[in-house]
Amino acid sequence: MSPAEIQPITILAVPFPGQSHLNQLLHFSLILSSRNLPVHFAAPSSSIHQAQLRLHGWPSTSLGNIHFHELDLLPPAPLSPSSPPHLSHALRLFDTPLLLLPSLSSLLHSLSLSSRRLILLHDTFMSVAALEAASLPNAESYTFQCVSAFQALFELQPNLRPTTRANPIVAAQFDDWVPKPILESVKRLEHERPVEAGIIANSCRALDGEFVDLLAEEYGSKKVFAVSPLHLIGPRVAVVSEKQHECLVWLDKQPVASVVYLSFGSTTTMAGAQVEQLAIGLRRSGQRFIWVIREADKGAIGSESKSRTGGLPAGFEEEMEGFGMIMKGWAPQVDILAHPSTAAFVSHCGWNSIVESLSFGVPIIAWPMQLDQPRNAMVLTEYLKSGVIVREWDCRREVVPAARVEEVVRMAVEEEGKEMRERAKKIGEEIQRAVAEGGSSMADLNAFVAHITRHG
């Protein structure tokens, strides 16, 4: 290859195939490509297909610089006979990093030869990519973290007790927050930590800035860039079908701050008995609502239930027609949360959902189910004071009664929740400033771009 054909810089993004992980790194990759940086996005074919479906609404200035690579997977080993059937798909996901390593290694070496500097952006669970890149003389690796800064701190130091100037908070132990087979898979991936140049934190200093600072102290010489919320940087992706528009048209007809939005993510399940109590509690609250009830995808790891579409009381949908909307499938969450008619969000407390909600000043009724969600709920309710917890983690296996559902919904929208709503609104304003020119998140994004494109 002639010197004229050598790229000054090439970025290789390697996501973990879980949906929320894929979406966040794709969005960040598109932001970088919109700045005229060549980005190569590499993943198994199924993930590449999902990523390409999400390109609608992005300008050609972003799409012209992004290149997709389908990575081949080695045949997987049989799962252990003792593996719970409902965890099979999730366990396969955590096998992916090692199965794609030969194909990824080939791509890394090829891009290294055609670039003066190769920047590797990899998901936390794809650290095998950084281990492979460590042998390349012109490669720099950066971890893209999808979790909060607080959760990242906990993973570094399980006994950590961070104390902030504003509010002391303890990194409480949550039993069974990850099923044991999944935890063992994660530990295998994190057995060897690569030497890396820095961290891209899915955090915003307006949200958890003190924890970002503590994270930077932990990493020492590694640079930490807090660039969230990504959904406020770059174009708002348009909703493409009339069916998807339906809920937004309905929201347009509702009073300001009158609708409760309920969604529990794509990888969690809810038993039929709980669905029934939730429906009864909603009805008793007298509150307008949009409730997303969807088939949990095959990666559901928190329950053996295969579906949460059952359990609605007979005639519930007909009775609530016009007053509440039930959506069975994908919903335009960012657009719903941004709508002035939305008053509160009943959420499983995935970190992306928390960031999206608070960025629009919408308080959260916290219903954590698994993974990092109980810690996210703790940060939300105890540190940010912008939400109310539905139940304590110790009671997670109990059905939340309709009376408690009614209580927390009323609390979120009536006088008792005034302070919480004001706090959420203030945080939303601070987040909006953070992504504006001169704000902290925009400054960190600019600093990251300047750092990877530096001379020398």
C-alpha cells in the first residue's frame, strides 16, 4: 500500500450484541462519522442487520463515513445440560466475544496496516478486542461503557462506599442481581483486563458527575470522557410508520403532564399475576397511561416466564380505550418521554432509560428487575432524588399489589411528588445544557475527538 493510501486515522467500533449495548455504540459511531472520521462497525451479521435498520434519519454526512463488517462466528460449544433453558440465549451472547475473535483479529490487523493510527472502541464485554489490539504498534483502545459511572465504580471495587459532597450513598450489595451462570460468563470475559488509553463513559456530569470524577481517579492516567446523553447529540431519528406514530398522535390530544408511560425494556419479563395487579392499580389511579407490553426478546435473563403479554384483566383494554393505550411491540420511547403530555415513567431502570427520562425532566417510578437496575434505582431515588421506588429489592419475588401501584402512580403525579418532579425538571435542564455547545458532555466529546486526531 502506497503512503498516499494510508489513512491518518481509522476507528473500529466493536459492540456487544445486546440491544441496548448495540444501540449506544452505533449512535456514538455515527456521531464520530458525522465529524468526517472513518468508522468501521464490526459485529456478527444479525447485529449488523439490526444496526442498519437504525440508520433512518441520519444525514448522508454521517452515513458516508461508516462501514459495516460482518464478523464470522466459530461454531459454539454445546451448553451445559445444567444451564437453565431460559438463559440459553443470554449465555450464547456472552460466548460471542471469543467466537468472533479470529475474524475480528483479521480485521484489526488489516485496518492497522492501512492506518497511521487505529482507534479501537469496544464494549466493556468485548475486551478481547483490546487484548488483540495490544500487539499492534499503532492501535489505541478505549472502553465504551454502557453502565452508569456508579455501576462502573462498583465493578472495579465491589466494597466501594463512595461519599459525595451532596449526598452520601453506599454501594449496597444486591443478592442475585445477576443469575449465577451469567455472572460466571461475565467473569470469564473480564479475567484479563487489557491496557487501554481511556474510557468513554455513558454518563453526564449533570447526572453523576461526582462518580465520573471518582472513576477518573480510579483509572489514574487513563482518560475518562463523559459524553452522555447520546440521544440528544445528532439528529432525532424519525418514527417511520403510522402505527408507531399512533401513540404520539394520541399524546397530542392529552393534557400537559397527564400521562404515565410504562415500559420494562426488551430483556425482562413479568409474570401474569403481576401484569394483572399492575393493570388494576393503573385503573384505580385514574391516571392516563401508555403501557408497552411486549414479548421479551430471547435474551431475557431475569425470569423463566416466556411472555408478559398475558395477565391483563378481562375487558381491560376495551374499558381503558381512549383513556389509556396499550402497545404490544416497539414504542418510540425518546419521543414519548420528550412529549409535554408525559408526566412520569414506570421503568425497569436500565441506565439508558433513566438518562433518556431525566434528560426531558420526567421523574421515574422505579421497578428494577435485574443486572445493574437495582443500583441504578438507588442512584435515582437516593442520590438524584428524582424517582420513587416501587418495592425494596428484598421483596423482588413478591407480587406488587394493585394498592401499591396506585399509591406510587398517584405519588408521582400529585402534590406529594412535587419536590421529586421539580428535581427531575432541574436535572433535565442541566442535562440539556451539558449537550449544548460549551456544556460538559459536548466538551468531553470534543476533547475525545481532539485527542484521537492529535498529531504525533
